[in-house]
Amino acid sequence: MDILDNARSVLAYTEGMTYAQYLTNPLVRDGSERCLARISEAAVKLGSFAPDLLPNHDWTGIRGIGNLLRHDYDKLNIDKIWQIIEFKLQPLIIDIEVAMRANGIPEE
């Protein structure tokens, strides 16, 4: 649920925003980055379960973004973060929701 909740939060924070608006809103950027770090940590805790259940996602990259956000934040590529928000989170949310329904896991 942590991955799902945080992915949804990022999309809610950035809904309707352009990249230019994202760049000029440090509050949204910081909140989004914090949620991405939580997604990363949750993916680490899931171990091989996540890629076994949802193999179409870059779990190595998902885990790795957390290290970048925590340790190499000064080298952060904001363009890459925006690409994750724009193209990676919604498919991840959809796949998690489908997997949860298929396995009889209720959303809380």
C-alpha cells in the first residue's frame, strides 16, 4: 500500500501542472521527491516479491531512485523526476490495483 499511496499522492500534487510549473514550485517538488523516496524504500522492503508480481516495471531503478534522493540529491536530475511522474507512476498504480484485485487484496 505504501507504493500505491505515495504514487497517488505524487500524481495528486502534480495534477494539471506543466513541467515549467513543477520547476517553479519547490513545495510540490519536495513533496513529490519525498513520496518517491518512500516508494523506493517500500520496493526495497518487498524484495523479490515486487518484480515477481509486477515484472514490467524497473524495480532496480525504483529502488535506486531512493539512494539518489537521499544521498546524491545535489546531483538530482529534475527532468528525470518529471519523466517518472509523467510516464511511470500511472502505469505502476494501474498494475498494482489490478494485482491487488486479482489476489483479493482490499484497498484500505
